Amino acid sequence: QGAAAAGVTSVREAATGAVIGTGEVGLLHQLNAAHPLPVRVSTAQWGLLGNDAWKEAGVTPFAGDDMVRAVAWKVVTDGSNQGRSGYFEQPYLNEDTGGHANMTPEKLVELMTEGLDAGWQLMVHANGDAAVEFALEGYEAALAGRETADLRHRMEHVSFAFDQNFARMAKAGVSPSFLMNHVYFWGRVFRDNILGPERADRLDRVATALKHGLRPSLHSDFNVTKMQPLLSAQTAVLRVMRDNGEVLNAAECVSADEALTAITSNAAWQIHADDRGTLEVGKRADYTILSENPWTAAPDSWHAITVRETRVGGEVTFSS
């Protein structure tokens, strides 16, 4: 209900099975049958469980219905940057190491290949700059010589990356999704306490992704940050840090239209939801009524826009 109250109509559940196993998908279907869910759910299956376990549970690529659908195969390459477990090429400030990868390169390619062979969209978590490189090498090895459908493979967070990483993502057919409000909540701490100014400037490079022809989305990683799509979009435009009101690398600021596209049609495209994401004839009536139109309002006011009503399939799932 909190997602609907935030004006969200579809979510990607990004670690399905990591807590109680493959039964999590069935539980979501049971919950929806008992009382319709207020948002549509796209699941990302926990790759470490193995595809045999998912297949035995009846969870196969794109299985499900209009409310709960299994789409992706989740692999996590490193940890949290603010927790100093993200994987970096250089050490954290005042430390001797820059984190580490969660697995060997061979294991990463094995997991990714297992997902690809089964027909899943790959969704790979990579936070630190070394993790982004590690994930890209895995993508390039797993996808080499492979004829696949448009699975829209995705890299999650891509928190700190170099220009060449985005060029390789474009070549491999991988799109980024940025935890955008890290700039707002954590930018100053990354700059001053964890990574230093040079690396902090490479946080959430939405403008660079767009320059390389990619279709980025913005996410909350709930509950790492609250579901506040318009605050995420505002941060992408302004890149203002909450702690001091300063701008973190203005060169990465994007236009209002680019930011709003990232939280609507790009986000829908990434989760294979081509039947939603824009308001047009023939698409599902999933939409939100707001107190003000963000396409005409000043971006620095977006955080104050409130949700009056959320509808999924035309049915009200939240009303203020």
C-alpha cells in the first residue's frame, strides 16, 4: 500500500526467493488472489537458488499474470558502498582495501549463463567501480556468440562507473538503473568521508548513460531509500545534496523530460511492461493523479507534489 500511496503502479521485486526460497512467488499470487494487490509486481528470481529449483516450483521466464509476473534472474556482485562493502579499484578513504567481489569471475559467468540458458532477463547488482567492470566482463563472456531475444538485460545501481563502462553497456545491450537518491542522501558523505571528491563525482551518471544511447531508469532500492519517484527525478535534474545544498557534479544533471522519462516509460520498458508507462490508447489504465503536473512545474518543487489518487487497471488502489 505504501507503493501505491507514493504514486507507484508497478514495482520490480529485486531479490525474489532470497528470504524464504522459491515459495515467495506463490505467496505473492496467493496474496493477490485473497485481496488484489495495489501495484503490479515484476519479480527477479534469486539466481543462487538455481534454475532447477525455480523450474520445479513452476516459475519460468515470463510466467504469471497481469499482477505478478516472473521476469528476471538476479545476481549480486558486491555489497553496499555506504557500508564499505562495495567493490572498488582503489581503497576506501582511511582503509587499506576497496571491498571485494562476492564470487569468482568463473562463478559469475556460470550463474549468468544459467539464467540466459533458461531464458531469463539478467539483472546484475554492481555498486563499486570494480564491481561494474566485473559485471561487464561477466556479461560480455556470457553473451558472447549468443543469439538472444530482446531480454533487455539490466545492471542495478551502477553507482560508480567510468565513461568506457557505459560504452560497453551499450554494445552489450545492457541498460542501467540508478539508485538516484544516493546523491541526495549520501553524496556529501561519499565525497567527504568514504570515497573522496574524484570518485564521488562519478556517482549515478545518468547524463553519461544518455549520451551513450542507453535507456536508464531510477529506483529506490526500498527500503534503502523511500519510494519517492519524483524526488529521484528531481535529484537527477538538480543533483543537490541534502546535507549542504551543494551540487554534486553538475555535468551529470539531466533535463526535466529525461528524468521523468526515466521513472515512467524507461522503467516500464526495463521490466518488459510495454503495456504501460505512458498514457495512450491501447495501454493499461495505470496512472497517478497528482497535486501538480511535474511536466510543467519547476523541478525543484517536485518533492512537494502530493499523490491524490493511484489507479491500476482503472481501479483505485490509493486515494488521499
